Amino acid sequence: MRRLKTTLLLALASAGTTLTLGACGGDESSSSSTTPTAADTVAETGPTATATQTATTPAASDTGNGGAKTPPETELKIGEAAHVTIKPLDAKDEDKKTYKLDAVVQSIEKGSIDDLKNIDLDAAQKKSTPYYMKVKVTNTGSKNIPVTEDDPDVRFDATDDRGQDQGSVTVFGDFERCDDRKAPDPFKPGDSYESCLTYLIAGGGSIKAGAWSGSPEYILTPVVWK
């Protein structure tokens, strides 16, 4: 089965520019449930404990040097590298080919809604709290990883304090607080890049963990960073 991962699209305000808010989907393997976004969960989210910031110091293992494959369901500390695989989103279900890479959640930080003051938000989003997850991806295999229609950073997930997956938001324009970068294309062996994913969490909730679900073996049993 395949599920649709929803991502909100936000546009930065600028002189003479009409702001838009839409949604796009990335197709991922397995799981029958739809990932809720911040906008989807506003009505059903109650007050939660005050959000806290996750430690942001990368561990020494953030080297991108490959190694034995990290098993599904492995729990890592923020900054530790996972030796995992990725399957292109446009690959056929019967295609078993995957590509090796190192994935790292480098930090998870709580932001302020004032960070988004130049972005057109609806009433529910204005009551949300932004969280920023910085990630790093390294091609540790022997072949180029296809990235034209599939940036590896979107294969990271975030889990809130209620245990629910949250979809990231994409800001169009320069957003220095959290720079969502594209992978190098071609993404050659030995290449790496760092990126940042933005999440809007409603109801006073918080992001508690990051996860990797980039290939079928990790979809239902991802590697998790806490």
C-alpha cells in the first residue's frame, strides 16, 4: 500500500506579492494512515505540557562515513548517524533497488511564531508553535542517488508529544531561520548536504523525536532520534 504525505506550502511576504497557502503530496510506501499536518490537527488538539528544546550538539558519530546498516526501530541520540537506505518515491512497488546513505538528525529546536511574521498564516496556524529540525544526508553508496523529484530530506519525519507524525511546511523564499536546502544534483558518492525542516505544532504541543522512513524496511519501523 502507499500513503500520501501532506506538506503545507507557505509563501514569504514581499512587496507586490500575493501570498498563497496550498498543499502538495509525496508518495511513500506502506502505512494506511494519513500523516496529519498542523492545520489538520488544530480542532482535535487539546492543551499539552509546555514544549522544551531538544539538545542541539551533534555527536561524534556525525561523520557520514558509512558502516553496518542500522536496523529498523533503532533509537539514536540527536547527532548520531544512521546507516540506512532510500528507495526513490517514483520507483515501482516491485522494484527492490535501494541506495545507501547516512542520515542524521542534528538538532530539534523550538521557535517562535514571530519567526513567521512575514508569512501569510491562517488563524489556526497563528496559534501554532514552529519547530525546526536540522538534518544531514551523505551518499555512502557507490552510485548517484536520484534526487530530481525526490529530495532525501523529505524522508525524515517528526513525532509530536502525543506520538503523532507531523508533516513539515515548506516556505517559498529565503527563510534564514530554517533553510530547506535541495540535495546536490547529481547526488554523487561521498557528497553530503545539510537542510532544515519546519513544523507548525498546534495546541501547545512539541516535537519530541525525528525519524527516518526512506525505504520500505523503515516505513513502519523507522530509525528514531530523541
